[in-house]
Amino acid sequence: MPTDDVRRVLDLVAAGPARLGTADRPGRLLCLDGPAGSGKTTLARAVVAAAPDAHLLHLDLLLDGWQGLADVAATLVRDVLEPLSRGQAASYRRYDWHAGRFADRVPVPPSALLVVEGVGAGSRATAPYRSASVWLEASAPLRRARALERDGDDFAPHWDSWAAQEEQLFSRERTRASADLRITTEL
């Protein structure tokens, strides 16, 4: 991920309101959204590496399997963002993709910056908590190649169904249009 993209994102977040945490320990929320294989995880890791006291949450750990996309933003708000916005402890149920069911609860510590990356992160439900929202995109062939390289045969049979769910979600939520910044990750 180019360092100028990371700097632009960090500057954008710093300029946004701190809507998580408490007055003496404020926190900001960065939501990275876009279709599968667009570079969300790569950017999220680069941002967290460059930001002190940042915590990364992968939204795919909150999904209820391959059909859980429609509900993931509501789960994120209920289990993580609402409690953190009140200065309370937060946690989520982690989905075990190999077992095909939810497993343990994972705590989400208060931090200066919570980076949530994943499809649905930029949904309207997260807007009251966000400091900034970034949309990532790349061509469909490149995204598919990246996703299948990353997840291999586990993702391949679900690609078409997942892409259709993404398209419905993005259309309904107007995610790309509402993002504070759009980044194309074609290389």
C-alpha cells in the first residue's frame, strides 16, 4: 500500500470527530469498505502499523457465514460501536469459518483508533460512530484473483453469491458515494 494513501487516510481520520470512548480517552473510528479483494485488509494493516494505539477489527469475523452480510453492520453497532461510544467494554462473537458456527467472544479494547475493515463497514448504521469512511475498489478480475489467492478453494464456490450480496448491500447503502475518500488499488 503506498505510504501516501496511508498518510491521506490518517490525516482524514485525525480531522474527523472522536465519537468513541470518553472525554478523557477519546477514540476515532475508521471504516474501510469495498468489494472482496479490493485491498481493505492491506490498507487496514498499513494504517494500524503507522498509528499508535490503533486496534484492527476484521468484519468477516462477525459475519454469520456466507449469508450473514445483510446483518453484519447491525451486529457491529450493537456489540462493538454502541458500547465503545459510551466508554464501556465491547466484544463480539467470532465466527469460526472452519467449524461453520460462532465460537468465542473477542474483546475489543478502547483505543485511540479503531479500524474496521470489511464489506459492510461503511454502511449507514456505522455513520453516527465514524470519524472517516474509505472506499476501496479495483477491477473485478483483479479482485477475484486476489480473493482466490488469499482464500483459495474456500472462497471459490461462494464468489458469485457473495458478489451478488455485495452489490445489493452497496446499492442499498450507497456506500461508495457516502465515503469520505475513494482509493483505487489497481497496480
